[in-house]
Amino acid sequence: MESLFETLIEGVLADQFASASSFLSPDLVAGLRANLQSRLQSGNMHPAGIGRAIGHQTDASVRGDLISWLDDHPDDSFEKEFLAAIQKFMDYLNQTCYTGLNAMEFHYAIYGPGSFYLRHKDQFRSDSGRRFSIVTYLNEDWLPIDGGALVLYPENAGPQVYFPEGGRMTFFRSDVVEHEVLPTLRPRMSLTGWLKSV
Ligand code: OGA
Ligand code: MN
């Protein structure tokens, strides 16, 4: 695990982004995917907003996903395992880079066919708490013809394209890396969140 953490952290320090194809085990991906699907079936996934608080609004012409937030202390064993892995990664980052991260927030997201998220940055102007973005994918057998790529626009390199393959984790600086989700042709599931200092 530590060499994977090292690779991700070195990537972010050098290039503002990094990605690992098997951050989550296949069992964890399947368990989290089943959780997302049951939240969807029980009507607990809601249109995501853009901006915060007073400026908060939903607009499918900007982003078309449905989301559902993870509890800080979930009962579900897969969510516990996921948050424990992220906590370990955050601790490692703090120990090696003195990043002073002390909070996290994660939500499930599903993009239905035809939906997308236009180019944006994750750090709100009014709230610099979000320091690093982490996107993990819960899909089975994703093919490039399914669309739905995440495209990152780091400041010092050309566009980086990642398909939302199950188990992949993409990690980038929330303050500087613009990115977008291209239209997907099939339901596209993820667990996305932020490491913060609050
Ligand atoms: C986001 C986002 C990227 C993805 O939720 O802010 O940019 O690949 N998601 O789902
Ligand atoms: Mn984003």
C-alpha cells in the first residue's frame, strides 16, 4: 500500500494529479456499487448542486449526476473499509508532506446516460477547505465507447483522460486542476470526495 501511496503523492507533488488503476479491490468495488444501487432504488440519490449555501442551485446543463453523501461513521462494512483506506492515505500524506489535512467528505454519484459535468474546479471561492479531490469508480467492464471520461487540465501538462474503470482512483489538487466529465452513454457510478483542512 505504501508504495502505491508514494506513487500517488509523488505524482501530485510533481504534476498536480495522479491516478492508480487498482486502488480499490474488486470486492470493495462490488460492495460499494451495491450500496449505491440500493440508495438509488430507495430514492436516496438527489440532483447535485453547484456552488455552496446561498449560491446553491441544481442545473443539469452544468452537471447531471445524482449524489448521496456518506456518513462520517457509517455502519456499512464496505463504507467503513473505504473510509479507513482513505484515512490511511490522508495520514500518510500528512506525515510525509505536512499537509495538515484534518477532514474528509465523500459522496456516491451516478451519471445517467447523456449526462456530464462541465469543466470546473472543486475548490469554492468562499471555502478553501477542499485541498485534494479523490474520485474512485464503481463500474464493471467500462469500455472507451461507453464515454464518460474524466478529463483533467493540469497547469503544466496537456489534458489527461481517464475512463471510469472499477477500482481506479484519481487524485488531484482541488485548488488548481480544472476538469470535466464527458457525456456518458451508460450509467456511470463513482464515490467522490475531498481531503480538507478546516
Ligand atoms: C466532481 C467531479 C469527476 C468524476 O464530482 O466534482 O469532478 O470523474 N467528478 O466523476
Ligand atoms: Mn469536480
